[in-house]
Amino acid sequence: MQKYRNSIEYEVSGRYALFSEVVTRVGGEKFSYQVPTYQALKGITEGIYWKPTLIWYVDAVRVMGKIQTESKGIRPIKYNANQNDLSYYTYLKQVRYQVLAHFEWNEQREDLAADRDENKHHNIAKRAVKAGGRRDIFLGTRECQGYVEPCEFNSGAGFYDDYGEMSLGYMFHSFIYPDENPNQDFISQFWRPQMNNGVIEFPRPGSAALDSRVIREHERVKQFDLDQTLLPVEEEQ
């Protein structure tokens, strides 16, 4: 797989993860996919370091530990009543992944063109990986805390190193948000991933290998005007 000159490599781990499958959420219960989705890994990478100047692209993930699950009884708040409900959530447990990602400029943000300094952002991102991320890292949902540390992708022994190919069924891939594409459509994407010796290589969002569904067309992208959004500082008398 290709490594770009602005790539970052990191390992993320945690006691539990919940990359919930869409069809299992209708009744209030959640069941995790076997592996993290592209969108979840993009969110983790953005938690490490992100600015609106750039877009992170996840190139590959390597599953280091054995895929195993654990179900728990959860008492979430009902949406239509001020009382608790009872649901069962099925989590992945003792997870560990290696991630390879790189960034490209967000061409829709011409107002930030002056900030397109690849060397600067790449060095900041690498320092953020060493620090464990700039923000808290979560593995799919907030109750699943994740921990980030630098690594070299494909280094070390993984559980599925000699497993061969493994089909993971039909999965959610990612969203394309209105501020990340010229048509300003809000799009969801799905695919059928294949894991090869523990490694999943991701197609780019918008690729022909993905099933794309437009959720909303020509969504309005919010513009920020500093003169209107920042309140003036009152001078001391």
C-alpha cells in the first residue's frame, strides 16, 4: 500500500469498542461491526489533529488482536419519556488497531488557502500522535475510551497475520459532508470490505467501489464571518 510523504502511522487501543451496525439501532439496541469503519477511524484521526484547512484520508487499518465481543445490559434514557429503558449493547473487547492515514487540502475552503503549509501540518500531526492526540479519543462511542501511540504500520505480530482473506459483509463506509465536495451534497457510502491477513485497505470516499446514497442535495454550508461572530471587547473605563 502507498505511504504518502504526509502520512501518519499510529496504534489505537482500548478495553471496549462499539462501531454500531446501522440496522441494529432501530430498536434501541446496538451491535458492533467486527472492525472499525472508515468514518470511525477518520474521527479518531481528527481527534489526534484536525483543522478545517485539511481532510484526512484513512488508507488502511491493521487488526492486531482477536475479534471478540461482549454483551452488556445498558439502561439508556428513553427518547420520548423522562425514564430509563433497558437495552443490550454488544461491544468489541480488548481491541488494538494500527492505522495509516494522510491529509489533503480541503479545496472548498479557499478562505484558508494561506494556511496550506504541508510541512507545518505534518509536523504538528506527528507531534500530536506522540502526545496521544489533542482531544479525547473514543472507539466508536463515548463510553469506549481509546489510547493512541505512534507505531510503524505493519510492524509487530498480529493475530490475523497468516489468516488469509476474510469477507466482512456489507458495511457502512463513511459520510461525505457538504463542505468536502463541490456539489455540497450530504452522502452516505457503503461497501463490502475484504480483510487480507489482518489488513483492510480503504477506497477513497467518492470511489466507484462504494455504494453512494445522497441523503440531502445541495446542503447549505455554513459560512463564518469573523466580524459578525466575534463580539467586540469592551474597553476598560
